[in-house]
Amino acid sequence: MDDPKTLVSTDWLAKNINSPDLRIIDASWYLPDMNRNPRAEYDAGHIPGARFFDIDEISDGRSALPHMVPPVEKFMSRMRAMGVGDGHQVVVYDGAGLFSAARVWWLFRLMGKTDIAVLDGGYPKWVAEGREVEDLPPVLRDRHITVQRQANLVRDVTQVAAASKLGDHTILDARAPARFKGTDPEPRPGLRSGHIPGSKNVFFRDLLKSDGTMKPVAELREIFNDAGADLSKPVITTCGSGITAAVLSLALERIGNRNHSLYDGSWAEWGQFDQLAVETG
């Protein structure tokens, strides 16, 4: 089941952790209501050799929307400084199990870097198994990185609006069912409730087992099927702000679906514009 381009187990990481060409990234990020500080948790303890990837900082500072895709030059600069570059196999994890790590996996792929996998079960599984952790920052050496942006992996609001109107894409929303239906308010103030017209709801947590690992491929296919997702069409994943949409993207990749992209602005963008239609229920 280990695939260094999508998902690897804690056993795989433990066996390969001393490889000179391996780079480990802690990409923990949390919603405000989770009351957790990812940087403080990283400083207190992380997988040996892990670098901290600040999702909010390594983003497009020109946008008012949260953690939008950074300019290529900024991504390259930050990765060079972190010592992550060409020829490296990257493993990314987070402190929630399988949550924000998928966003960084998708971001690397957007930048043309495919030798990256999410750690299945993340830091909680690693710790639960009694594996080694450390609280020292790694020694960093600049590493050259080549980037080729894959524009087909990301969608903007205009493209998503057209896809919604024409019905020529399958739009999958990773938010919790009550937010998708509009019965629960959005955690970000000022946003309308509901979902993009024509979109289907695949709650990202439904793709995960109780220990935070991703369900087997056959079960993933069944979940998408039960949600009414037509995977014969190109897929656009979306969520609250482009984080958990990437969990859906990862699951699609796991089942062999290569024709998917992510709506970067997600509901943080769609929900604020009155001229964009909203469905509820």
C-alpha cells in the first residue's frame, strides 16, 4: 500500500528515515476553534529531521483570502532555505492525523514535484507507536529546486462558476455535511451558508479510519460512488479554504483518478460574493 507519490505508512518512514535523500515536513495547521498552535507543537516535539512548513506564511501575501497558493518564486525561496529540493523524496505529515498535510502534498504537485507522500496517520500515529521524536531544529543547507507549475491542478472562482453552470465537471465539497447543507454557520465571519450549485458532499473525515489513516482504495471508491460523484467528468475539489479539499484530491489519486483540480479560494471566496449562486439543503 505504500506509495511514495501519495501515501506512506509509519513503518515505511521508520525504515527510510535515515536516507540522505529523504526530507520530512511538518505541515500542521489548525482551524481557530481547534485552539492549537502548530509551531509551538512542532518546537515541543516532531519527527526527527522534520522541517516546519508554515501554510499561512508560505502563501500569496497579496491575497486577502487565507493561505492561497504562493507565487512560484516564494515557494522556491522557502524550499531552498528549508533544504528541500531536486532529487529529494519528501514525506509530509501533520499533528491531526491526516488533515493539512494533504494541502502541502497538493501544493508540491502543483509546483511540478511528484516525489512527495503524506504520512498515513501523521504525527499522532507515529507517537502512539512509541517512535522517536525530537525537539531540536534540523541543520538546514540550501538545496536547489526546479519548479514547473502545473496550472491544470488549480482552479479559480471564474473557472468554478463556469463549471457549476455548465455541469461539465464534478464538484466535490469536503466540508462537514451541516456546513454543506447550510444548517451550520461558517466558522469564518461574513460568509453565507450553503454550497456551490451542483456540487456533491464528500466529508473528508469519511475517507479516514478512526486512527486517522486513509481507508482502503475499495472503500474510497464506494464513498465517492455513494455521494453521487460522477468520476467520468473532470473533478474539482473544494472545502472551506482549500485545506481539506486536498484530502479529497489525495483520495482521488489513490483510486487512480488523475483528472482532478482544486479550487484554491474555496468557500472563503465563494461564500462572500452575493453575485455567486448558493444552494442549501
